[in-house]
Amino acid sequence: MTVPLEIVEKVKKLRQEINYHDYRYYVLDDPVISDPEYDKLFAELKELEAAYPELDDPNSPTKKVGGTPLTSFATRQHSVRMYSLDNAFSLEEWREFVQKIKRLAPGVEPSFWAEPKMDGLAVEVIYEKGQFVAAATRGDGLVGEDITANMRTIKNLPLTLLSEDCPTYLEVRGEVIISKKDFEKLNAEQLKKGEKAFANPRNAASGSLRQLDPKITAKRPLKFFAYGLGLIRWKSEPKWTTQEEVVAGLKSLGLATVPEGKFCPGPEDVARYYRSMLEKRYRLPFEIDGIVVKVNDLHLQEKLGATSRAPRWALALKFPAHQGQTKLLDITVQVGRTGVLTPVAILEPVTLSGAVVSRATLHNENEIRAKGLKIGDTVVVQRAGDVIPEVVRPVKEKRTGHEKEFHFPRNCPACNSPVAKIGDEVAWRCLNISCPAKLEQGLIHFVSKSGLDIEGLGKKWVQTLVRKGLVKSPVDLFRLKKEDLLPLERMGDKLAENMLRSIELAKKKASLKKLISALGIRLVGEQTARVLAENYKDLDELAQASPEELQTLPDIGPEVASSIYKFFQNSANKKLISEFKQIGLWPESAKKVTKPGKLEGKKFIFTGALSSMSRPQAKKRVEELGGKVVSAISRNVDYVVVGDNPGSKLGKARNLGLTIINENEFLDLID
Ligand code: IVH
């Protein structure tokens, strides 16, 4: 049966359209249509493909879900060797590398292209006449494994190149990775399914790509970032003559290229780039272990050539290790303001990513057991995604037999009262309400920035005041007299006066929100404190609220509500609050009149700038009232809020006949 021409055209058009929307969504992260609209196009294409199997195409966007499983990977020879890179570990070595280039190419002042060295695995992807035809791993550089079926499932990899004007044959090289965020999510899912967690994003990417069943790979959040070329053939003249043009060219074909790449006119610009990436490293959404610098001019690259292992025109400038080994000298246990006992590793100082690390939290007893740590162990420590150091594991091969088992205390290290676990919590807690460690930590929080923000009253002074018995509760701070302070070590006339003045000032300027936050109620941070202060007049009114009532407020679930309720039921806390009132620490707030949930289920979209508030503020307000702010325009949007200089969304909204309101109307709605 011949397929009607209009169907052939329709299928072609749908594939082009979906490819374009995939590119907007997965490569540019900037979709132009809503999910339901996309789903509609996709369903339409799938239906036509099912009805006309003659139109089957392995590169159809519907094939991203993965084909039939393999029994093993075939091998595939690379047409141009996939080299490794020489490593350097300092800017000095970088300068030596530049000198070597200058010796090999006398009289040349090279410029460079620098970009992050992504920590994933190297892959080559091949296109013929703009169509994806094959992909292979690096392997030994000469022969790799054929991973065509798996690469086909990677969402940000185009199966059809965007531009008609593309090379007739193109081998693109790049890195397959998993972002830090996707890695966390993937590991959480693995554990939920009872499967093993991956050690790091690199292992997760490699494990996901080396699956024989492409349907499994399709479910993994893999991404491909292009950084270079293998063999390339053009219809006529080659179009790209520098590395910078290669990257821009690959980008114009719809490929995602390594983010944050930069042209560096000279060696010192590379040094600056290196320092800036080193500083930025932990804030990037993916793991990097250094930068890669390439001579920008492709002719010069060719002239410099390669050794048996690596090209002479490129260098990996690695970052200082963020993992290292050191000794676990001891484990101490700290008591926090809520009474939680936290074990802390005391380490022999070790430098990681340029900072000296001598302590690291071990979170709780289970964590120590799960890791199998013993005091005296040599341990692997790292500064992971964030900058907080952590103990990864003991190096069991280095044990001498003198290591000691750690026993978690069953009594509070500060007051010696027995510790207990509440409900199914993993943490041990000290339940003694007058535990000095809890009091001390509670007071440190009370005066901190998240509390009343008492300037000049730091951690050290709070500790002194508590240890000298001058302060036994937060109210005592406001009863301090100059005579109490003067006998303290390192205290002077002026300092005492200043301290008392800032305590008095903090009392006067305390808002209800600050005071609620200062109380240190379990699970109540600054955000929740703000919600409470907006809905209750003072602490007395808040203390009367039932858990059911509290749960009607935005962001307050049953656990938080119960914690607030219990706090105000506690007799010691009741006494504290009445004392606050007595001494005049009694802020009141103007309650809002709006009922929460007024905009329940309503979808908003913004276009143009608002003059009375920022976008995030407007979004927050809508969400507090139960509404939602969406980014893609569709028939489901209830209100289109138009500010100054609206964008194209306004036209689309008009076409769809949506309700369009201005800023004043929006303010009426949320007031
Ligand atoms: S260029 C001949 N650029 O690093 C030059 N490699 O240690 C080929 N890598 O096998 C590599 N990010 O897997 C280049 N922006 C980047 C890279 C990068 C990560 C990996 C690549 C390579 C390995 C060499």
C-alpha cells in the first residue's frame, strides 16, 4: 500500500516540530509550548506511525524510549583515534606547556579555547547527511563499543541535525554525564527499589550507558555535551577553522556543547579562567574535575600533532583533589539546641580543594555503623557537591588492629541524663529541658541572625554568660546589669555598655516573626515563622491555635503543626512566654485579611515587569493563596498578568482568548 502523500508530509512535519520542541526543552531549557500541547503532537505522531508502518524511521523522536535489548555490545573502530589528554596540576605546568608549543611552532602567539572538564565518559556520535547513524564509547582509543541503541535514547541528543547546511559526514565527540541533581534523584529511586546506590555521577552515567537493554538507559537522566570532532566531510569548503567555531557550529546544528566554554586570547587569560572555574566549581550543576584547554586554531592543532597518548595541542588542567585520606582521631558528640546528639569526626588536618579540614559531621549513630568506622581508622574524606566535608569510608586495608570500636553514648555528654529516641527518628536526644548544652545552643540561636539578631553578642559571650550562671533562659538576657558583666574576663566598661545597649535595642525592634523564629521551635525556620507572624497577632494568639487550625496555613503540614502546638503546651515554654510579656518583649503584627486558599487551583502566567513587586514575590504570593505560576502558555491558564513591556505571551494569550489582567487587577485579586 502506498502511503498518501499528505500523510508522508504530515509525519515529516510532526517529526520536525517535535525535534524542535525537544531541542527547546532539553538543549536550551527554554520550552515554547506547554506539556499538554507537546503530548498532543507526540500522540498524533505515534498514532500515524502505528497506522503506517511503512514510515518507520529509527530516528523518529518516538524512538527515544529505547529499542530491543542486545545480548552483547558489538565493537566499532574509530576512524580517527580518540586520544586521551595530558594532565597538569598547576598553573606553572600550564605555562610550561605554552612554552613547549612556542618551541614547536616558533613565532606563533597561540590563543586558546577553554572549557570545563566534565566528569563522565567520552563518546563519539556519528551523523550522515544530518541523520544520527551510530555511536561508540572511547574504548582503547582505537576500538570502542557500539552503543548506538543506547545513545538514541538520550533526550538532549538530536537524531536529526537542525540545520540543512550541515556536514555530509560528521563525527562528534563529547561527554555523557548525569547532573548532580539528577544523580541525587536517581540514587533515591535506586534505594527505593531496593537497588544499590551509585558511588558518584560518573559511575551512574557509565553504568546507565552500558546497559544491554536500551529501555533501561532511556529511563536514566543522561546528557550528552559535545566538545570536539573526529572525521568530518563537507559538501564543499570546510566551514570551521577554530575550536571556537567548531563549538559554535555544533551548537547551531542543535547539539548541546560543554557549558561555560570561553575564548582566551593568551595564556594568562587561561590562568584567569582556571581560577574562576575553580571558585565556581561547586556551584555548577554538574561535576567537573578541571578544565580542558585547546589551541584555538585548527591548523596549528594539526601542525602540533600528537604523541602516542595525547595531542600536543590540548591539556587537562586538573583541580586540586577534593578527596583525600587522613586519620580519624576521635569521635565526639555534640548536643544541639533541640537536644539532638550529633557525632562529629575529629580528623588529622588535611587539605581538600585548598581548605584545611579537621572536623566533619557523621550525622547519627546509624551512619557510623553503616560506614563501619572505627576510631584510629585511615578514612577517605571529601568535599562533595557542596563545600561541607564528609567522611566517605574507612580504608580497611590500612587497619593495624589497634582501631577502636565507637560506642554511641546512652547519656547526654553535657548533663549526663539518659538519652532517648522519639518515634521512628534515628537521632538520640537529650530530653532534660534544663540541659546546659541545649540552653547554650538555644541561646546562641536566640541571639543569632535567624533569631533576634543581637549585634555584638556572639557565640563566645553567650557561652560565657551561660557557664557563669548569669543567664538561664532567654529572658535573663534582658535582665542583665552592668555590674553582672564587669567581673567577666576581657569585659570592659565600654563593651558592657554596648552589649546592654544592643540587647535593649533588639528588644525594641523585635518583630513577631523574629521572635517566633528565635524561639527555636522544632521544624520552624524563618520561612514558617513569617507565615505564623502574618496570621497571628501575638504569641498568646499563636499559643491558642490548634494543630488543625495551623495546618490550614500555607506550607504547614501535620508534623510542623504538631511541633508548634506541643511547644506552646510545654509548661516551661508557657512560663517563658509570660515572662517575655512582663519585660515588654511583646511584638504584635497586623494580621492579613486574606483567607488562605483564595486562589486555590488557579494558574497564573506573568509577562512583562510588575512595578510593585518582583516576579519571585508575586509568585510567592500566588502560591500562598493556593494558586500556581506556570511558564508555558496554554488553555489551562486562568489569568495572564501583564506588566510593563510584555513579551510574546500576550499575543498568544489573546489568541487563546485567556483572561488578561493588569497589575492593579492582580493586586486586587491577591489583597
Ligand atoms: S577534549 C584530544 N574536552 O577527558 C582531546 N575532553 O582525560 C580530547 N573530557 O577522554 C578530549 N571534558 O572524556 C575534552 N571539555 C572536554 C572534556 C573532555 C571531559 C574527558 C574526555 C577525555 C578525557 C581525557
